[in-house]
Amino acid sequence: MSQFSSLTHGDIEHNMRTALLEMERLTESFGNLAEAKARAEASYKSAFAEARVRARESGIADLRKVTVDMAEDFAKLHTQEELLAFTLAEARYDACRQALMSVRSNLEVLRSLMASHREVGA
């Protein structure tokens, strides 16, 4: 016997309400996390570009040639914190997106169960 066979119509309704509330909460979080991710990405890219410019300017001041690879390495070294912040923001965003997809899947299962209960009860 399936673990779902003992669920009543009321149990399914309760689980659907709970899932919908969770989806609402996650949707709000998702929007906030998307904004945080965008801000962290912009901050990282800006800091990276500034660091590349500083690397090139320091080479010019020292009368030495700064290659693209050297400027990239300098920028990576000087933007580690910004990259970490962006990577963490991206991970939180992706985790929330996955949670939303999971809640949607659960709702679909609950809808199917509700339809089955209606058919059996009819």
C-alpha cells in the first residue's frame, strides 16, 4: 500500500496550502536573491575592470610592458573578495530556484492526488 493512499482530502488540501505558502515565500526570496546576485556581479565586474586598469597603469608608470595575462592575474588577485561574494550570491539564487522547482513538483503531485481522490469519491 502506498504512503499516499491513507491521505484524506483534507490532508491533501492542507499540504497544498502549505506548499502554496512556501512557494509564495520562496518567490519573494527569489526576487531578492536575483537582485543581490545582479548587484554582486556588477560589483565584481567593476572591481575587476578597475584592477586591470590599475595593473596597466602601474606598468606604464614603471616603464614596463604589462601583458593581458599579467593584467588579468593582477585583477584576479585583487578581486577575490568580490568574486567570492558574487559566487555565493549566485549559489543562493540557484538554491532558491531549485527549491521553487521542488515545490512546484510537489504541488503537481498533490494536484494529481486530489484528482484521484475526486475520481474515487465520485
